[in-house]
Amino acid sequence: MKRTNELIVGLAMAAVITVITLGVFAVGDNMTPGVTPFSRDVYQLHMIVLGIVTVIGILVFAAMFTSIYLHRKSRGAEAAKFTHSARAEVIWTVIPILILVAMAIPATRVLIDMEDTSGAEMNIKVTGYQWLWRYEYLDHGIDFYSALDRRSNAARQIGSGISPREVENYLLEVDNRMVVPINTRIKLNLTSDDVIHSWWVPDLGWKRDAIPGTVNEAWTLIEEPGIYRGQCAELCGKDHGFMPIVVEAVTPEQFRAWVASRTDDQAAVAAVEPVTEWDRERLMSHGREIYDAQCAACHQPDGSGMLPAFPALAGSAVVNGALSDHIDIVINGRVGTAMAAFGNRLEAHDIAATITYTRNAFGNQTGDLIQPIEIERLLGRDLDSGVAGPVTGAGRK
């Protein structure tokens, strides 16, 4: 009988160990090591703590099962009659304290490493907007926006006819990836231009809030080339679920080539676009691209809008009204509404083309063509002062 009891207790303990092991390792519900030294430190800390709590769990369940089976009333067991045991109370107080201290030492080291952004070889400023990201490479003079890619944006629209299953990396792809070199200590300065966002790429092992008026610092050092995807992890509004993050880690040689190509492109835009007169076809084509990437999420691809927050552009009194008022709203936004200010988000040629497109699409036929040089001149002023005077009737053809 004694052997039977021991066998039952042993089987119970084996069952508990098996369930815990399968849950952690076989099912795939465990954390992943990531691709940075810091993410691996977090993973190792997680495994240490997991090991400790697993052992504690096994001991507790083993004691519980043993007590339930061997000391049940049907076996004639009687509860011991005592009020307390000073020795037991000391033991079950001291041992947990020692365990917590043992876990706190490596955890503190990891937290200190997380906050130490010194020694950076590269600096990137990350700004969150509703609902896209802006990346400024402070050491290279590169500045661009990263938004949900067009295929995902089209597939998420009701009645688009595009199945999300047909879109690769649905809602996890962007039009412009954040490209970084491997084996480089990179400091990220995170902030926001409107509401609180949170920049999170699981493979990097951390996430940071992007808060208006505050700069939060973080760092990373990616050791393996690859593409790592994340999302905004802070509920930030209607399109919170549609502002993914894609980090592409490349070799230093590939990164230098990417920097050269981006620098050349931005220099060409800065030197040529403000003084170039665009024809109607070019304005409409580029305007549609910018509209689909920046405006369609709220005002819809067909300009029908989403009331009450986002009015229709088709037949809009603003779009078909005074050109100066339309430009003012696009550049400065409109207080008290969901309309954001795009004067600090988009280049002059992007704004000019988008306004031209919306005034000549969705059934609107104003005939207005707005040139980049006109917007460039307005953006050089204090935007808070408005744009009504100098642009009245601009671009009418």
C-alpha cells in the first residue's frame, strides 16, 4: 500500500512537470531571444526567473498532492493541533526573501543596461504621428516618413475587393523602412507630435513610449541582418492598429550605399522641386500617390470621408472653395477637429500635388494647379500667421 501511495504521488509530480515543460517549450509559447545583446539578456533573465518559479511550482504542487492524498480524512488522518511555529515562519519568510534578492541582482543589471544610452555610434530621432512614423537620421541628414504600405491600406478598406489573405505581411509592411547597420550601437530618441504612441519591435527586446513634449531615449545593437517588424503599442486613436514599424538591418557596406542613395534623392528634391513648374499630369499623379498614403485612411480612397470625424472631400465646400483657405487647412490643420497639420510633415511638392489632386478629383473640377514653389514660399513663413493673403487665386489655370 505504501508503494502504491508513493507511485501515485510520483505520477502526479511527473504530470505537473510534463505540463509545465510542454507549455513553455513544445507549444511555442515561450519568449524569443531576439537579435540584440540586450534582448538576449532579457531572455536569459526570463529563463532564470521561469526556472525558479517552475521549481517552486513543482514543490508546491507536489506538497499539495501529497497532503491531499496521504492525509485525507478517509484514511483516518487527523489535523495537528498547534497555533504557530516560529521556526516555520522564519523559514518561509527568509527563503522567499533570498530568492527575490537573487533574482533582483541580474534584473537590476539588465535595467541599468537598458537605460544606458552612452557610447552611441549613430543617432536616430523617431517621431510618432496619427498614424505614421517619422525617422530623422541625425548624423546623416536623412529625414523621411514611414506609413502603412498601400496594399495593406487598400485591403483594410471595406468593399475594396482585396482580401487581406492575399497581402503579404498584411498590416506589418510600410512604404519606407527604417534601415540600420548591424553591429552598430544606435541611440533612438523617441517623441510624438500629437498623442502618446509607443515604438515596439519585439526582436529588439524593448519598447518605449513616444510622448508629446518629451524625448525618451533607447538603444539597440542588431547583430543579425534581417527584417524585423513591430507596431505601435499604445492606443493612439482610430488607426492605432495601422501604423506598423519595419526595421531592416543590413551590413555596414549596404547601409553606406543606402545613405548615399537617400542623400542624393533628398538633395535632388531640395535643389530642383521648389523651383520646377509641374504640369497637370505630374501634379495629379504625384498627388494621388500622396493622398493614398497620407489621406485616404481618413477621407477614404474615393473621397467619401467617414462622418462625423472625417468629412467627404467629394463636393466639399472647402475643397471647392477659396484656394487660400484650403491650403491653410492642409498646412496648419484645423483646431477642434481631427484634421492634422501637414506643413511640418510633407515636402512642398507633396502638399502642392495633393491639394491639386483633391481639387480636381472625386468629381471636383476647380481647375486649380498649385506649384511646389508657391507652397515652399508659404512654408518659409510663420505658419501660425495663416496663408490667406499671398495665395489668393494662386495657380488658377
